[in-house]
Amino acid sequence: METGRYSSDMRLKKLGRSKPIDRLPFILSRCSGKNVLDIGCADFPMTAEKARNGELLYANLCRVAEVTGIDYDARGIDELRSLGYKDVMVGDAENLAALNLRKSFDVIVAGELVEHLMNVGRFFEGVRSLMTAETSLILSVPNAHAAKRFLRVLFGTELVNRDHAYYFSQANIELLCERHGLEVKEAYYYLAPVNGRMKRVFFSPMKFAIGRLSPYVSDHLVFVCGLV
């Protein structure tokens, strides 16, 4: 959507409205009974802890689907193998072709992954080569417009994962997909859990308001993508 008030190199996008979703049940529902590729499966160094706590996406996926896991960190893959997971391998999300994966996948999951990469375009190129017309790509990413991020910046601070190189919005995920022969079919928002008593006191009312009034400033974004 564009209007005459903006120069030709600008794009005014109308965002779809939806209530914030619960990320894990949403992804599990889309993967249940399917053949799934989980890219960035280990979440090292928190692999074993998250598996024990029921928070590791790969472990949860294995309960409902046939899952192949890929991760760049060999230590994380070793931990998964020590926990009894067999179909896991070391691999680079920016060079998926090198893995020579021979089977097709119904769903490819990249949960909280692409913000860690150096070359996001290579990831999208590699993922597209693994997809068929029936394959869904599920991405979840930090929201560049998250309210909690803006509030911290107002006070002159930024809290960010040491390994995050990007934030994303719906518009630039759509552009990245477009440049690599993909399209966003669905877009959703989700709120991260609030841990700790003081954080709950401060952030819970804000999260309630976000869910009711403006999901666009939720913590994270979830996209379901397919081939054009």
C-alpha cells in the first residue's frame, strides 16, 4: 500500500491484526504427524537444561513428528545424542546444500535462528532448495517494534542477546522472502514469558495491554512461508 504522501522508494504497509499466539503449541500443531526439518535444533549451551525443562523446541517436536535436527554447534549436537536423539547432525544454516539432504520435508522450522546469522540471504537460498510446493517454512524472530525494547531505549539502554545480529519486521521478512522466491502466507505475534517476580510486576500489565490493544508491538513474530 502506498500513498502520494510518501516518496516512491517508501512503502506504507497495512499490518494484519491477530491476537498474540502461544508459539510452542502453534508450531507443534503445524508439525504434528509431519516430516520436519528443525534448523538450529540444539540451542547450545542451554541444550540439556531446556530439554529437562520441556523448553527445547526440537525435543517437543520429536514427540509429535518425525524430525531431522541441524545445528552449527557440534557440542549441542553431542548433547542431543547423549540424551538419546539420533536424527541430528552438525550443519551450517548458511550452507544447507553441503548437507546433501536427500529426503523431502513437509515443514521446515527455524525458531529464533535467523537473527543469529551473518548472511540471511544464504539461509533463504538454502531453505528454498529444500522446499516443494507443499512445504511450509515456519520462522520465528524478534520483533523490531517490540514495546519492551522501545521502553528500554527511552531510558538509554538496550538489552540484546550477545549473538543477535538483526531485528526483523513483517515488511522486511516479506522482502527477504520475495527476493528468494518465497512468500509469507501467514503472520502472527507472540509474547515471551515473563520470568521473575519484579519483571512480572512491571511487564505483566504491559503485556496484557499489548494483547488487547496492539499486538503489533509484541516481543516476537511468527511467519508461515511457502514457495511463490
